[in-house]
Amino acid sequence: MIVAVAVPAVVRQLHPHLGLIRTEYEPVRNGFPSHPEVVRLQQLEADLADALQTYGAIFVGHVAGGGVWVTAFYSHSLLPAEVTLGKSTTRVEATAGEGWEWYEQHLAPNEVEYELSHNRPTHVMLAEQGDVASIERPVDFNAFFPTRELRAAFQADIEAHGFQLGEEHEWEDDAQATTFGCEVQLTTSLEPGTIAEICAKVRGISSRHSGELDGWGTEVCKDTPPGT
């Protein structure tokens, strides 16, 4: 049983210290915790996240099996060896500058799982606005590159995968380095699995040309496709 949070590279750089908390539970027949135990353990994780905020800790996931639930945090500052929650004390296996090897080995999601996690807040926002995910509509994807030539190579590559080319953008950062961005468009529904697979494809093609997917956007569709 694994639950993992997708963590971008820029966030990883700011949280180099690993903290693991091992909690025993009474396993049911398949070795996993019962529903009441899951509720208890998830509440423990929420309490730990609150208690470790002063160390800049972020929850990255947990692994459960065989009667042991391992909760993982990464933090700005080295975590303490113990943390007090109410009247009890919980031991923390804190390691300075461990890096993200443990996460990669035990928690890291695959490409589509990463996009599912990354897109979750957008899906929640769209649902709150009444969007019907099954309706197909044009979706814009934004990517950026270090050179004009790499952007052009990406555009040729992504167009061969059925995407339509959109606007191009160029801007300078504080160091006066120019970034070359562009939009590409695909008509699709917004079911989480569907859009996650498309994002993984765009991100992969962007990366192949030293670029990065910067996000996606579309119109809210409540009952009919936009423009009809």
C-alpha cells in the first residue's frame, strides 16, 4: 500500500533532509490496515505535519505493509529525533542531507501518476465551477525552452503527434536570459486519467528538447462544448 505526493525538482532542492516515522498497526488478512486503522494513521500524519511545520517539513507519502506504516517527510531543516503529540512522544528517523533517493526508491510515482497528482488541484477547481470532465474541448498546453531552435524542434515533434501549434512567447529573466515559450493545443476530454496521459506525453516531448511543460488550461464546460 503506497500513497505518494508528486514533488517538483525545485521543491526537492529546498527540502534535503529526510524524516521517517514508523507506526505499528494491526494488519487484516491481506497485511494492510483496516479502515479504522487507516483513519487513525492518517490523523497521525496530519498531526505530524502540523508539529513539523516549524522545520519546513512537507509530507511526501507513506508505505504500509506487514503491520508497519512508514510516513515520510522532507524538510528545510533537520528534523528532531522525537516529536511530542499531545501526551505521547513519536520517534523520528531523521537523516541530514539524505537527498531524495529514499523517495525515488519507495514512493516516486511513474509519469502518469505524477501528472495525476500534479493536476489534482486543477480538477478540484474545475469541478467546483461545475465543469463536466467528459466533454471534449480544446485544451492549451504551454511549454518553454532555452533557445528558439529547441522550441522549433519541439513544435515539429509535437505537431507530428496530432497537436495544433499556437502562440509563441519570449521573455527575459532577471539575468537577461531569454526564454522561448509556445502553446500547443489538443481537443480532448478532461477525465483525470486522460489528461494525465496527455500531460505526460507533452512533458516527455518537451524534455526531449531541453524544455519543460509549464501547465495547461481550458474553458469550463458545464453542458455543451464551447462555441456551440
